[in-house]
Amino acid sequence: EEDCDPCPSGSYAADRGSTACESCSMGLVALSKGLTGCNNCSAGQEPLGTATCRDCVAGTYQEGNQCVPCQLGFTSPPTSPSQQYCLPKPELIWLNLILV
């Protein structure tokens, strides 16, 4: 019986014992070697290639499999999983209070 090398990160073997590794589809990742499928990144992250996920930075949120900016005048904490995390920038709240 031959020894198998596990598929590297970013790829997978559909069946255990398979000799062929396949790359993950766009937007999916295989974060470690030896996997039998690809997954989405965790909430608040986006794929960086097929082997790594990166956190959405402050002022962005996860939509689908990518990080997108909050609308103008809004910000969010890092790793925001949805647009609900985008809140008015504090300086705009103070400006509104001063103007009232």
C-alpha cells in the first residue's frame, strides 16, 4: 500500500485515498492540509486566495464572501459579520448634537 501525501492548504481531495487534489472554488478556502472539501471563511472574514481568511477591517462588513465598506458617514468594528454593525461615525453624532 502506498503512502499518500495530504492535499496542501487551498486544495482538497473529494474522496479519502484519492490521488488527485482539486483547488477550492473562488470564495471558498481549505485552511489546512488533508481536507475533503472547502468551506466559507468565518463570519466577519473574507477569503485571501484559497488557503487563508482575513478579518474585515474597521469600517467594513462581510457581505457574501467579501468585505465591503459601510455607507458614507458610517463605520463598524473589525470582523463585522453584517451591515447591521455599521453605525454612524461618532464625530457625526457630536456634530448633530451641536447643531440642534
